[in-house]
Amino acid sequence: MSEPVLTIKDLRVSYQTPKGKVRAVDGVSFSLMPSERFGLVGESGSGKTTTALALLRLIKPPGVIESGEVHLAGKNLLSLSEEQMRRVRLAELSMIPQGAMNSLNPVATVNNQIIDGLRDHGVNSPKHVLNERIADLLKRVGLEPSVADMYPHELSGGMKQRVTIAIAISMGPKVIVADEPTSALDVVIQMQVMETLIGLQEELGASLVMIGHDMGLMAQVVSRIGVMYAGKLVEVGTVRDILLSPLHPYTQLLVESLPSMESKLTRTRRPRGIPGITPSLLDLPAGCAFRPRCPKAIEQCSTITPPLEKVRADQWTACHLYGETEKQDGIPAKA
Amino acid sequence: MERPKSKMESLLKLENVTKIFGGGLFNRHRITALENFSMTIDAERPSITALVGESGSGKTTLARLLLGLTRPTTGRVMYMGKDITTLTRRERKDFRRNVQVIFQDPFEVYNPFYKVDHALNLPIRKFKLAQSPEEARDLLENTLRGVGLLPEDTLGRYPHQLSGGQRQRIMVARALLMRPKVIVADEPVSMIDASLRATVLENLRELNRDFGISILYITHDLTTAYEISERIIVLYKGSVAEVGDVESVVQEPEHPYTRLLIRSIPMADPDQKWLGSHTDQDSPFADTLNVAGCKFANRCPHAMTVCVETAPPYFKTATDRATSCYLYEKSPVVDLKDMTRLPDKSPVTS
């Protein structure tokens, strides 16, 4: 059995706010096999984007990575110097940011933006070699070579997102982190861009961490899903297990809230929302953060925070309801 | 509240509306946002209609036209049988009360310096919905409960202290306060979390069922449109591709664009095959940039010569359905305005 390419252990990230410290990511652990696609889902404020940024050590003050380990191909990224980390980004671990509309430099051509990344990582090929490499990259993401000389405002949303994908794969990284890569795109374009991204990820043999809140997209793109709630992973499992036999009451309600295209005339249930509201990270309830909204809460939920434990093969959850089951702690990884 | 004088008067009506942006004699950048669009929202039979389209389909232009925020280039927007540009002051106030809107962004519609109470008290004062402060308070609290919010959790708070879902439900409550006849909801759930979407959609459905308010639900998201509406209008580049009852349009789409749209939706179903399922051939006219005929012809795998030459009329493929596509040319031709309103038992004249 092969070794995981990325392992995250007990990651904690906090932000200092005028009202006190907020822990946006609170003890997140998971690991990723080579060429695996893993999805991180959660409501806004659940800590999924903060987790992604922390992997690349891109948390900016007042945020700090308090503790934890991020192992990528044998190195702990959190103990590297800033210069060593800079070399890892793009080359080994790259990111496709949320909202490609705003992540490109509006006053630089596509060509120059791709070259910037390559030169920063020591690619010193002569101009004509670089130009060929860029034409090839653009072709791989489904763009014409002429796009190289264009500015972002001349491109459509889908084309801009393709440019960010070209940048992300330009150095052949081991892991790509994609933060809602298609949430701003129309559904037909989303499908085309996603097909390009997945095709390239498979071709490179890279692993993908995809962040998002669209369970439909996740179900179709990744093989395993981690569900976050109030800074913690509450469940990790395969797409099939998460959708068809979820363990955590939050995941169960989340799945029940999803819209369905099944005929309204014959289906047995209608999607319904989750009652209550997401708790403020400044004022989390004691014990399990989901307890105030949970229809199945028991006594110890209000005092003891349940740890993330393996309940079934390949399925981990943080919930006291499974207290009697044979459990196993550690880092949720693909079986 | 003024009631329409005649039961036959339609509440809101768009008649052959076209909206062109830009232009002028020498300007090449003319964009037809909406072309020859007609629809009727009836006061007597409250309905939920979904208007679905991608970016650039003209759906937001349509909302703005209906609200009187922009004027049509040609055609008319009518309120109670009268062109909305010719309403008297009194009629205009009546229009503003009876036609409410819920916008997409629950973050931008609030003034951050005021408590949310302000956004709710303003219409009560402006439209004199209550006779005393106590009555106003009662009305407010009942309305908030009506959309599933606890008054003690919401009143007296500033917008930033509430979640996106709560803020959007306050906007639903605000629309409800006025007891309007129609609510234009422009992407009301696209910015709130999935777990709350079902709740806000349920709120809208209750407004329709319990208070007889018609809802025009404007969205890019076919799944929520299917969930909430009875009728659906699919827009593509400013024209209606297909219209009909939502069950048959979604379960058996006819227009090749609607079929593409539905197939492109990733569903939370592990047995759906989404990636790699896009196996359509290119349109034989894929290289034709400006098509005079059907706007979808250069993307349509079924496109024929006639499609690029002449825009297809609406073919009535079932009692309550019409599709603008030559694949259905054996069906009788029908006028759009007869299809974009609830099916009639007795003909409506206005």
C-alpha cells in the first residue's frame, strides 16, 4: 500500500479579533493518497477555506497557525523557513483560488502572469522556449495560444478560471488545492472547466483537495468528503457513505436539505432546512458545537467534545451516538 | 388597499418587451438583453413561476423592467392594465406596495449603521401599516414568526450580528409585511448556505399558499426552481427557449438548451455519471458567430439550415407547454403571451 502524499495532523488556526480569540480551524486531521480527490465541505464560517490557506501557509495576520503538522512528501511544511515554503508553493503544492475573477492581475497579460510563477521557481529558459511552454499549458487547459497576449478583462469567467488552472499546474505539483474553483461559473461552463481540471489532475497524477459547499459538485468530483462544522471535521467518508449512510446528525440533516430532481410526483420526501443557526465561533457551546441544533443530542453532548473516530471501515465521525461502537482514533485516511 | 376594479384585469403584464443596451447609430456594441418577451402575472390566481437562465440570459433585466427600474426599448410593462410609466402618484404608491422585491445579496441591502428593525419599521411608517407603536410591534413580531424567526433573536440587532440566512429571511418578512400581490425574488437563495436554502424556499412557498401572493422566482439554479415553482420559463440570450409546467419541462426537457442545462447539473447522487458525460457533438454551425435565427443554433448539435436563417416560433407541444425549436415544427405555432401565464379556464381580456 502506498504512503499518503499529504497528511494533516491536529491543525489549529486562530484569529485575534477585538472581541477575543476565534479558533477558525480546531484540530483538523486528514490524509490524502497520491492522485486521490478529497472534498472539504461546510457552511460559510466552518473553517474550510482557512484550512486550505493554512496548508499553503497563506494565513495572514491577525490569523496564526497555532499548532499542528502538514506533511507533504516527507517534509513538515509548518517547520520550513519562509523561503523554503515559497519554493514548495506552486512547485509541489499549488492553489486555485476562489473567484478567478479577482485573483488575476488586471494589468498583466496572461503570458506574463504565467512566466512570473515559472521564473520565481528558477525556470530560466530562453523566451522562445518559455513561450512554447505557455502555449502548451494554455492548450492543455483548452485555451487558444493567442490568449497569452490578452489581459484578464478580455477573457470570460470560464477562460479566467482556465488561466488560473494553467498557473496552478505549470510546475507539475503533487497536490492541488482548489477553493470553490467553479462557484462563479454558469452550470454548463462549470462542467467543462471541471472536466478540464480533473483531466489534468489525472494526467499529472496529482492529488486534489477541493473546497466547496455544493454537495452535488463534490459528489461528482471527489472520492472522499470531509464535513466541517464550526472549525472541526465532524465526519469523513466516501461520497457514497456520506450521501447514503451518513453518521453525524449534521451530515444527515445536510444531506436531507439537498434539492433533488427526482420527480415531485413520486418522491417520498421534500428537502428541508436545518433548524437553528450556525453558532458564533466567539461563543461556542460547551461540548459538541452542533448540540443546540441536534435532534439526537444526549447528555454528554453538552459537556464533552466528541473526538473524530473511526466508526466503520472508511468512515469517521465525531459524535457520542456511536460511543458503544468499536472505535479507532488516528488520522482519517483512505482504507 | 385598492383592489382591481375588474377581476379580469391582470396585475402585472409585459407586452412584447424588448430591451437593448448601448447602441446609437454608429455604436456597434448593441446588446439585446431581452427580446420580444411577454408574460402575465394574474392577481386572482396566485402562482409561483420560475424564470431560469444563465448569466447574460436577460433575467435580471426582466426583473428590473417589472419593477420599473428600467424602461423597455419597445413594448410595454403594465400594472393593473396601465402602462407603469403613466401611473399617477397614487397608483405608483399602490404599485410599490403590491409589487415587492427580494434581492440576491442579503449583505448589501441593509444599512450597516441601523439595527435591522429600521428596515422593517420604515415600510410600516411609509405605508401606515399600523395605527399605534404597539400595533406596529405586534405586526413586526408576527411577521418575523411567519418566516420562522424568533423576534427576540432578531430585533434590536445590527445586520452584522445576523447570519446571511437570517438576513435573507428578514427580507422575506419585510416583503410579507406589505401583504403584496406579487414578490419578484431575484436569486434569493444563491448567497446563503445550502442548509438554509430549503428553509427560505419553504418560506416563499408559504407566502404563496397562505397569503395568496404570486412569486416570480428568478434564478440560474434549475434545482431550486424545480423545487419551488409550478411553471418555468427557460431564457437563453434574451429569448424564451421553453416554457411550461415545471414537472414536464424538468423531467422531459424539449429544447436542446434545456436538455444541456439539466444534464450539466451535478447532483448529490453517487450513481449519476457527470464527468465525461458531455458527449454531444458540436453544432454544424459552431463557427458561425452571429446567427440570425435561433440563438442557440451555433451550440446546438441538432441545428439545421433553417435554424441559422430564421428564428423559430413557439410550437405548442402539449396543453401547457411551448418550445422555440424547429425539432417540434409538427406542433401548432402559438403566441408566447398565451403560454407565459397560467392556463385559462375563461379567456382573460384586459
